[in-house]
Amino acid sequence: MTDRYGVIGHPVAHSKSPVIHQMFARQTGQDISYQAFDVAPEDLESALERFAGEGIRGLNVTVPHKSEISQYVDVLTGRARLAGAVNTIIMRENGKMEGDNTDGVGLVSDLSDDLGFTIEDARILILGAGGAARGIVPALLKDIPANLLVANRTVEKARGIASAFSELGSISACSFDELGEQHFDLVINATSAGLGGEVPPFPTAILDPDTICYDLSYAMADTPFVSWAKKNGASEAYQGWGMLVRQAAESFYLWRDVRPDIHPVRRHLP
């Protein structure tokens, strides 16, 4: 019998996860189906109960549910608990829902394996302090950057992340306005800034010819952040396609105990 999986978010129609997981399934000979489910925040708890009742074996979780969903699963893995965010749910045979987070490992492996970026001793800036940021901070700190600075429009949220992960490494916080002319080796956009058509609200002084920019978001054309980075002098600017495929591969492994080859799938995407 075909096992059912899916991704939940709001909105979620743009998600490429169904395409990625179906390609993984064909490649590995796994009999699964995978679809996108649009779930409004107020319907999250009831939707999870319904999915469990329908026999769905696993779910990916995207915005805006990554932080909120932690309270509805039965068990959190160590990395999900550390991140305070969930992007993967495994439905166990005993009926329990286990929440995990594969975002961090997806980002770090894309940076190091595909882009050749060395995190150790690097000066890294994360823009944004929501669930997406929390999901990647532990994995980045594990590779010992020189400093990891979290900046957010509301500085209290950035300070909350810095405080939560202070024991893992060198991490600090500030507001966007306090960034000044600090320079960074890597700038990661973990906000939705610019997706509504506005110019991303970040000072251009944080970019220089040696700065690499990485947007956790992705689109068929340049995202607003990537366009902004290229226009304002960044060395290179990337969308989150590689992270998307790699975190999906980790989820697929958690569900099926099979590791797919990410490279054919990555070549299929922009």
C-alpha cells in the first residue's frame, strides 16, 4: 500500500517539496505519495489530529508553523528541542508524533559541500529572529564561526535567540539599525523581507566585495534579497534551493531509512 506524506504551511501552493520527494521516491523505489496541505494557523491542531487519523506517515512543516507546532507533537528530538522549531514530523507506529528539525543540517551541508564555504572562524550575520533563524543557529554554531550575530527589526527577539544559544558558541544580537558598518563573510536572510515587493530593510554597508549572501527563501527568479545583495556589491548571492533539497533528503531518510542522491534532484531545480 502506498504510504502518504506531505508538507503543511500557509500558504503552501508554491512549495517544491512534492516534486522533490516524488523524485526521491522514484530514484529509491519507495512507494509513497506526497502532497501539499494548506493549513491556517488556527486550524493547526485539528489538522494534525486529522492527518494522524488518516494514516499519514510523515509531514514536512514550513512557515508559519515551525515554532508553533512544537506544542502539538508528542516527542521532540534533541535538535528540534534545541532549535525550538520543527520542520519534520514522523508518525511512529505507536501513534506518537515525533518532531525533528533538518533545516540546520541542510543549510550547513549546502554551504560546505556545494558552495565551498568554511564556517569555522567566519563572521556570520543572520537577518531575522523567527523559527527559520532558530532552526539554523545550532548547526552553524557547531562549526565554530568567529561570531554569529542575529539582527532583527525587534531587537528583543534577536536577544532571545542569542540568550537561548549562548552556551553553544559566540553569538550576539542587535537591531537592523544597529548593524552600522560591520562587515561579514556570510549574510543569511531568514526573514520574509522583500517578498511583498518592498526593498529589504537592511543597511547596504553590511555588504562588501568579500561578502557571500544566502537567502533561505527561494523562487524561480531572483528573490528580492538576492537582487538587493547583487545590486549592493555582495561577492555572491544564493537562494535556498540547495538547503531545500538537502533538508528534504534528511527528512526522507528519517521516514524511509534510505538516503536519496540529492544531486540529480538539485540539477532539476534552478
